[in-house]
Amino acid sequence: MVAAMALMGAGINGCARSTPATEASQPVRVLSTTDSTPTSPTDSLSAAFHAEFAVADARARAISYWLQCVPTLARLRADGRFGPAARAPRSLYCARTADGVPIGGVYDIDSTFRMVRRLSVVRLDGARPAYALPLDTMAIAREAKLARDVNKAVAASWAKLRRPYSVVPFTRDSGRVLEAWVLPRATRARAIVTGGDIGYQFATGGTLSIVSDRSTSWKEVALPPAGPLRIVSTTSAVAAVSDLVTARYQTELGRQVSVATSTVVSLLEPGFDPATGARVVWKHTTNRR
């Protein structure tokens, strides 16, 4: 199960002095989030590339789901779906079940990040019925703590740089790996940020371990108002996770999107991905610049 959680009340959405305009909330879709298994390559790229891309794209899908889920839950809470808005829990929980059903809800957590209380969860498809099957509250608490710790680790430096961001925790590889990614946000409307992301895991003893740090590649570029979108990633082969997130998000908005590294161009196009259930697939070609 791929999960994502946002501690809105604890400042997990970091922000510098400039606040970006946000897109309208997208409907939460029922898609499987089983991690991609590389298929037999039909291009000239290596199996190693496909394996590495599959991991990066699994992370991007988890983050993309979070970008849809969190505003949906915030709207449901404001509308009283979890009780009177003023008294409803402030922490938000987003997940998908093993069979791909999107669920989400609200909860409180104690100051030690060990005890989840007042957890209320609904399905995010259909009429938002209550979700009553058991959930691993210890896993929810671990995600919350990781998000809190990552936010504490980056808040001062990103505020000094005036870079807004979101911290997105999620599990992958069927719940075996817990990560949190610092996802940069644009400082102005009609702009996107390429690169700039940082990935974290809990290391032995509960300390933070950096999975990937592309913070120095942060670049804000204008978003063309219409037409195909080409995202230029600073990586040499597999694109940055943040660039894959932007590609998937903009594709959901109806645009044709490609991501180019120095050696590979990856295009999202209509098709069925049996590994994820998604209705778009990646097509890779060698970048002949």
C-alpha cells in the first residue's frame, strides 16, 4: 500500500515569504499504486534504467496521489464530513488499500508521535462512505513522525532561501519502505519548479538518512499557458522525482508532457499500465540533442 499523510497543523507544509497560487483540487481517482515492475524493454535503454525509473515513478505516483488527496480531505473536513470543522482532528491521512481503493481521513496524534487518536476514515471514491476495516495506526504514527522530523531538518534553510515546499511521507514496496520527500513548490502563479527535491528515510536508531538530494538543482520556470509541456531535468538518465510528479500532475490536467534528461526523453502517453492500473504509460527514447 502506498500511503501519504500531511500534518497540516504541525507545519509540514513549509512556506517561505511568497505563497504560490494553488491549482483547483482534482478528484481522487481509483488507481492501483502497486510499485511498477519493469517490463521487458522495447527501446534501446538498459534494464537497469527501467528498474531505476520504476522506483522513481513509484515515488512520483505516491506524491501525485497526495497532491489530490490532501485538498480533498481539507474540503471534506471544512464541510463537516468528520464532525464540526472547528473540533475535527487537524492531521490528515491519505492511503490506498492493497486493491487500489483510495481512502483518507483525519486524526489526532500525541506529542511523542506514538498514539493516534480520533481516527476517522472514508473512502474517497463514490459518495465518501465510511471506511471501517482495520488500519495500522502504528504505521500512521511513524509516517507522522518522519514528516515532522524532515520538516524540522529543512525548515530553517528553505525559509532562508524563500522556497516553499511540502513534505510528503509514504510507504512503497508493499509497505516495506517508509520515505518522506521534500517537494518544492513554485513561488508564483503559472510557474513550476524543476529538480530541487530531497528524499529521506529513517535509518538505524530512528535518525534521518538522505535517499536523494537534488536541492541544488532547484529552478523555477514559467509554465506555458497551453500546448505540449517539456520538462528539462538536470539528471543524466532517470529524471528527478519532482519532475516526474509535475509530469503526472500536468498530464491529469489534460496536457501532453515529456521529461528530458541529458540522455533520455520520457513521454507520458495514453495506454494501460498493468503494473499500476494507470491509463497512461511512459515511452522512453534516446535524447539526440
